[in-house]
Amino acid sequence: MSEVLLRTVRRVGTSGAPSDVRVVDGRVTAVAPAGTLEATDADTDVVEAAGAWLGPGLVDHHVHFDQWALVRRRVDVSTADSAEATADLLHAVARTGVADRVLIGHGYRDGMWPRPPRRELLDRVDPRLPVVVISGDLHAVWCNAAALEHFSGVLGRPLSTGDDGVLREQDAFDVTGALSRVPDEVLDGFVADAVDAAAARGVTRVRDLEMVFGLDRWTRRVQAGTDGLRVDSGVYPNDLDAAVARGLRTGDVVPGTRGLVRMGPFKVITDGSLGTRTAAMTSGGGVLAYAFEDLVEMVRRAVDAGLVPAVHAIGDRANTLALDVFETVGARGTIEHAQLLADTDVERFARLGVAASVQPEHAMDDRDVADRYWAGMTDRAFPFASLDRAGATLLLGSDAPVAPLDPWVSMAAAVGRDRGGREPWHPAERLAVLTAWRGSTEGGRVGVAVGDVADLVLLEADPLDTTGSGPLRRARVLGTAIAGRFTHRDV
Ligand SMILES: [Zn+2]
């Protein structure tokens, strides 16, 4: 038996009367007034929590974990407000000589730039060194001439762009994919660091929607001791047959992973993105990746094999299509992003049992771009409160590396729809803090009760007692545990 005794915690969702909480073999077995529970064993891990707030572990419902682990080590250009400023940032790094093979920037958003990107600006950073900048939404990469030549060789096909040097959609995904092919042991080291960082923000589980089928990679990592997160690892159409052949249904534990790795959802992308202007719009424009009949067939095959669909849809036309697919197949699942919705589609989420898997920080990153490209439509963009009122289940996530893998950032953006002192954007769509919290916790739980699996966080302050988004963004996590085992501990 292994026992953990948490002394003097206040439980989220209660008035805050101090309690002792006992965890035995990974489950909460007792909750009692503070000072009344004793350790039953000499080996009991006694945690003096001194009034810290105890809640369920946090979940990030949409991450690209390997990308995130890689991006954490790339040049962050997200603060640059023009093509020239981006090139200057990269130039400063190039001069330090740290990039020996390829100089990689990450996070540019050109929707509001006064002038579009130009290849020549990156040629000037370094004419011989391949320089590539990945857009914040991952749907575009901006290259210099050396990078275009380099990646044409790596991918074995000519890559051509206009004067902007920008590759979009599949070309961009292929280049990003090539950049991600670092040796396993290197990547696993990056991932181990990123797992620790996630645990330090209270995360106990992620839904990993990395484009490369991940069950074997995560199994290898857990077996090598990277055991600080639970991971639901999704599968894309390319690997659907391979996934089906394993006979694992969504939610099944992958053998040899100590219960940490589970088969995730079947992820399929139906359209592009707002930032790259490829989201499929009812008003016209954008791209649809599949015909309706093909989507239905693919989703049906996945559902028949026990896989839960997670359908990426950004534009209103893509969301209508995705809901139509769920309705036709008769399956439940999630729509990933749900950024722009037709008024008539909002109520369909609850009715069809489709959860809205949303990334609130995208609204903060993209509010100006949306005001420009979705002008006149932004009252139905990122409609969190409308979805909640209509009875939909909201699941919060980061889409890391698009936004930081930090549920507090997601919750703050959902609750405040503000950042950096700006006025809230469409404040009517702000989410109640309780809904944001439940969209970020294991199983949508508010608090901790006897019988729960002891995936837990210890917090400095009550997350539900917050006015405004600032305190949420800065929330301090004192401890994180998976099945009673601490993955982060500051108490
Ligand atoms: Zn994503």
C-alpha cells in the first residue's frame, strides 16, 4: 500500500473549510476536517499543505506535444509586429552563431503587418544559412532562398513561392515535419523538459494531436522514465489503418505504459485556419480538405473501430460540414477549434453530443486578424458563452505550440477575453470561471471527492474566486500529482 496524507487543504468548490485528504494506492479514500486524519503507515508521504487549495488535475485537450517540445527551443518571433522586425530578431540570433544547420523562428502572425513578408528580408539575415519562420497557426512557413533549396532537397520535390517566400498548407506542414525530424534521443530529451514544465502548471493529462502517430513514441518515453503526464495520443487518416489494426479503442490504455498512455481520438482536418486565410467560409473562400461523402466514410470507419472523432473546423462552413458529418454518422465526439459558427449551428453541439474543443488564447492572438478578415462576423467568433448557454460541453486547450501549453492562459483568455491591458473582445462571450475551470479539469470535475483517482493540483489561491483574468494567468501551482504521485512539488 502507498499512502499520501494531504494535511490542511482547502478544497476547490467548497467554502474553504480546512480538510485533511487521504490518498491510498492512487485514489482519494478519505476527506475529513483538518487535524483529524493520521498517517497509518511509517512510509506515508505527509504533505503539510498549509491551506493550499486542492483541485482535480488539469487537462490540455489539444496539444501537438512534439512540436511544442521543439518550439520551446526555437526563436520566438511572436512579438514582432512587422516582417522587418521579424527579420531583425532573427538577424540578432544568426549573429550569435547558435544555428549551425537551419535557423528556425516560430510564431509570426502577418495578418496585421503593414507590409507582407518578403523572401529577400530573410536572405539578408544570412544568404547561406537556411532561414525558416513558422507561422503562429502552423499553416504557413516563410523561407529564404537557401531554405527553399534546402527543403526541396530534403523533401525531394521542388518548392516554389512568390516573392514572399511563403509556403502554405501541405507544403508548410511538410517543411515543419522535416524540421521536426531530429534524432529520437534528442527529441525525447526536449519532450522530458516540456513534460516537467506542463506538470509545473498543474497539467496531469494532455490530448496529443501530433500529426505523427504517437503511441510507440510515448510508450518508449514512459519506459525511459518520462512519466509526468497522462497522454491520450490521437491518430490521423494516414495512420487510421495502422491504428485500427492494433485493436485499441479511444480511451484504451496502451500496454506497457503503467496506465499513462491511452489511445486518443481520430483526428481529421476539414479546413485551414483564420491566420492563413484558409478557413472554409460560408461567405466564400478558404479550403475544404475533403468532400462530405469522403469525410462521412472515413469517420464511419473510425467510429466502427471504436475511435472517437475529433474534427478540426475553423470557418463557419467547415463547422456546418463537421456537424453534418456527426449527424449523418450518428457519432459523438469533438469539434476542434469551432472558431466561427453560424447562429443555427450553436445549438447543434449539445443536441448531437459534440463537445466544442476550444483554444481561448487564439481569440487573443487573432482578435485583430478576425476583426479584419471576419469583419461583421466576429460576434459569432469564438462564441464560448453562447455554446455554454446552448448546453454544449466546452473543453479547453492550447493547441500548443500555437499558444503556450498552460491551462491558466486558456482559462484566463476564456474568462476575460482580454490580454495585456486591452479592453475585452466581445465581452458577451466571456465564459464563467466555473465553466472555464470545468473545461480544464479531469472529467470536468469541480472539486476532489472520495473515490476519485488522485490526479490533483495544489494551488496558492482558489481558482473560482477570481475577478478578471490577471490572477488566473499568474496562478501559482504548488503541487501536481498523478494517482497520488507528485510530478511537481513546491510544498
Ligand atoms: Zn491543433
